[in-house]
Amino acid sequence: LFCASASDCHSFSAAASPLPVFRLTLAASYSCGYACRHCMSLAALKGKRVAALSGIARPEAFEETLRGCGGDMVLKIRVADHHPYTVGELIRFLARCARHGIPWLITTSKDAIRIPPALVQHLAPHLQGVEILVLEIQLEFEPDEGELLHRIDSLLAR
């Protein structure tokens, strides 16, 4: 069984389920510069002024994750889910960041896919000292994923 919250996991365990219970959480792991793909520790975000750019169904979850990384979210830019970004609006977003003294515009992996590299290269003269970063999210399992993989291997070996 997979559960998302500690209370759910406790309920399943308390019910003496014969099935193993794994807690599944999403966790930010690192951020990468979009144009040059250099990666940095999340610790680099701590206390830094950042802007959040998201075109996802639940932008609040992304913003909460970003806040949890210690970034000082000065600006939130939300667009519709699956929004196709244009050069003009990205220039406007970057200009807003520059006006507010925000060095990093942080987006999701899902949004980064909809910002073509050629578009970012075209934007280079307009970056105004603002870098686009991608916050990478990974799944984490409790107990560790090794136990889960061992159980899957056992089932497949049957």
C-alpha cells in the first residue's frame, strides 16, 4: 500500500494490514539553471529573493515547496495549466523580476519543457541579470526505496 500522509500510513499500519505500507512523498532535490543546466544545492536558495513561475493545475503546491526550500518568494507568476509561453511574455516576466531585484525566476520541470531552449537563447539579451532555474522534484519512499524494489523483484521472480 502507498500513502501520502503520516496519519494515513499510521491508520493502515494500525489496521494490521498484511500488506507492507510505504509512505510516498515529493521532495525538492536541487535546482538547475535552465540555459546552461548547471545545478546547485537547494541551500543556495535560502534567504534569496526569488520569483515562482508556474503553469500547473496546483501552483500552491509548487510555491509551498519553494518556500520550504528557504527562498524568499517575492513574486508569484501563475499562468493556466499547459500554457504555451511566448517570447514577449517571458521578456515581461524577466523584466518584472529585474524591477524587483529578483535574481532567480524559478519554474517547474513541467513548465521548463514548454520553454524551448531556442526561446531562452533568444531571451539572452533581455535576461537583465535574472536567471531561469528549474526546481527538480523527486519521489521519496519510507521505508527506503530499496525495500520496495526488493519486494517488486520478489513478486516478479514468482
